[in-house]
Amino acid sequence: MKPEGEAEPKQKRAGKPAGSVTTLTLTVISAAIGGTFQYGYNLSIINAPTSYIQGFINDTYVERWGAGLESPQVTLVWTFIVSAFSLGGLFGALLAGPMAVRFGRKRSLLLNNSFMFVSAAVVLTSRAARSYEMIILARFLVGVNSGVSMNVQPMYFGESAPKQLRGAVAFSSAVFTAFGIFLGQVVGLTEVLGAEHLWPYLLASNALPGIIQVFTLPWFPESPRYLLIDCGDKEACIQALGRFRGGEVPVLEMQELLQELEQQKSASTSGSAAAATPWALFKNRDLRSQLRTVMAASSAMMLCGNDSIYFYASYIFLKAGTTPSQIQYITIGTGASEFTASILCNILIERVGRKYLLVGGYSLLSCWAVVFTISLIFQGRGVTGMPYLSMACVFAYILSFGMGPAGVTGILPAEIFDQGARPAAYMIAGSCMWLSLFLVGMLFPFTVNNLGNFCFLPFLVVCLVSAVFLGISLPETKGKTLAEITVEFDKKNGGKRPWLGMQMDESVNEQDQLGNSSFSAREQNLDPDRRNVI
């Protein structure tokens, strides 16, 4: 409480967010270290023990049946292990929406760690049990964890950050994904956990980030939008928003939240309420442009060929003269490149904007796909210097992906859908992403066998179409409120919702009324039990 006679601090109406962002920063770190970090980490650590696990599969089969498997059969079982991650991710993406609505954003992330802990226990006992099926189950559970976190975490960040920092905060999900890939490559080194006798511990090391999150995330607030719009708890919303903004709740930001709440009520009254399920979202004519944009962006993110470029990396490095023992160290550079690009994009996103980074990223990927194809053709003909050009293309491709599509894609559902439609939108976006990842993993080896040096031409088509489509369909969302973004999409949908226009017209009056009120989180005398919920 402030001493008597001391003036009440003024609320900022525009510009930079008021107060400290320390709590928001720590929340981002805590949520991401057990969230999207895990996706990148688990995507990466499976590469180092590939030969060891394949040997374990064959040895186990010999013990059971007295005869070993042929090489194609071992590869088939290994494909099941790799594909289980994508199938688990699809299941997790479908599970994320109901979890986010039922338990809230923060609690969903905490509960999500249970899949990771069970997975770690299963994979640690798989060698003693002489069961490669347990590895498949463990990878499926890891995929479920990643599917939930890839949807819930950007939702949590987008709803908790001020609009001036919304893009940078949400993009941090991509930064932690890239950091997870990089750290997974480091931990997978032979000198760390990459030795043959340590592969179960390498695959179970993903439990440590989950433990860190379980002990840190409960101390931070729930999403203010979830508390106000989904739970109807205005006091809890004010308390959470105040903690995220360093104590004082900005008047304009609280006004936007209340306006969104009124829009939800008006939409329900008029019968045009946002969808709460994916099927209802597909049938909602008012949201078709938003849905098309999110589905295209999510699918393109996995179909653009970035994951496949890692497939070619070892081959290209060998052709460039790198010894097999050195490849594991050179490969770390690919993860470091994506990590560096994501940090740079995190800095640029609030200056350049989402649309330009997304379209520019796919345009650059298109260019590098052409150069990479040409270099592979000439490399196959023995032209001197082509392996080095191919190596440069690997790093350029990864950098271009990290500069745009890697992070901007995850922000879109949080920015262009309202509170009611957001969980369903993330379910659809996540399903598109994981299905695309599964298809690439299953089809790319056949594409290489049939197209040879031209195997990146399908990715070229995807990148070109994505750049054109997103350039036409996606309006710039930087620094805009949900109402302003919705107006842009309504023009593309060919109509205008009357209740939205009414809310926009009344915003000035609401601002004047709210401007006379002061929301001080430090002066909210809430019950201790409520604070524990927050």
C-alpha cells in the first residue's frame, strides 16, 4: 500500500508496456524449458544412437527367435520408432485444445510433463527388459508431450504478453525449439551421452527439463485472458496481469480484454460465436480465411524441407572431405545456425513484422532449393568445389527457415483467433503440422530414391506456393489488437460482423470510463487461496 498523500501512478495508455517485464521473462523461460525446448531436444537426441538402437533391435530379435533380422527389416522397425514421435505429436495436438480449456494454459503445461516422466521410465528399463517395443512406446509418449506443448505454450505466451511484445514473446517458442535441437546435438556427442552403453540415459535425459518446469512454473501467473474470458474471474485476471506488468495494470490493455469479453458475449447473443471445437470452426464462415491461412502456414512449415536438409547433411559433409569422426561436431553447427537465426528473428519481429518474415523466409528457401539442386547435380558429375557449395546451402537453408517460418507460424493462431476459437485453431494447426511431419518422414526416403539429385524440387514448389499464398491471404498483425486484425480478415471473408463494428465504435467511450479507474495489482486484497490458483 502507498503512504497516505502519495500520488497514484499514472497508467500508460499507449506505447511501451508499463512496469517491469521480469515476471514475464521468467515465465517464458520456465514454460519453454519444459515446453517447445523438449520438442527440439527430442527431435535431435534420437539421431546419435541410431546405429546402437538398430543393433539392439537385431540382438533382441536373435535372443527371441534364434535368427537375426535382415537390414530392410531392421530399418522398418527403426521407421516405426521414428514415426511414433510424429503420431504421438498428432495425438498431443488433438489433446491440447481440451486440456487448455479444462485445466488452463499453465496447468496443462505442468500436467503435460507426466507423459515425459513415464517415457523416461519406459526407455530406461527397455534394455533390461530386452524390448525394443518399449522404445516405440517411449517415443510415442514423447511425441504426445511435444504435441501438447507446441500448441499450449504459444497460446499461453500470446495471451500473457502485451501487444507491443506479443510477437517477440511468442517467437521465443521457436528460440527454445532451436536451442533444444542444438543442446540435443551437444549431449549426443560421444564424449557426453553418445556412447553405445549410454543410449538409454541419452533418451531419458529429457526428464530433467520437465523436472525444472514442475518446480518453477507453479510460481508464475495463469493467462490473464483465460482467467477473465474463460473463467469469468476479473479479480484473478487483474492480479495476474499486474504481476506480468510489474504491478500496475495498463488501462488500455485492460480495456482491450474487457472489449474482447463483450465481443464474446455479443457474438453468443447474435448466434455467431466463435467455434469451441475444430468441426464447428470449419463450419464458421466468418473464420474461413483465418483457418485457411493457419492450415497453410502450419503445413508448409513441415513440408518446406528443413528437416530433410538434416538428412543430407552427413552425406554432404563427407563429400566435402570431413572425416566420419568429425561429422558429429560439424553437425552441431547446423543446430547452432538455426538457434542463431531464431534469436535474430526474435529481435526483428516487432520491427519488420510477421508477414514480411514469413513470406521472406519462404522466398529465400525457394532460392536456396534451386541452388542446392544445381549443386547436387554438378556434385554428382564430379565438378570441383560443388560439395562446398552444397555445404553452404545446408547452412543457408537452415538459417532462412529459422529467420521466419520456424517462429512466426506458431504465433498466428494466438493473434488471429479470439479466445473461444483459439484452442480449436491450435488443434487444427497442430494436426496439420504433425501430419505433414509424418508424411515427410515416410515419403522423403522414397523421394530420394526416385528423384535422386532432384529430390528438393517438391520442397521448392511448396515454398513458392506458400510465399505467394501467405503474401496474399495474411494481413500484417504487428502491434494490432484482435479487433483490428479481425476487421482485416472480415474484408477477405466478404462480410462484416455487426457486433464487431459496434464494439469498435464504443471503444472510445469505454476508454474514457476505464481511464478514470486505476488497476493496481499490489492493492488487490485477494484471498490467499485465489493467489494459489493464479
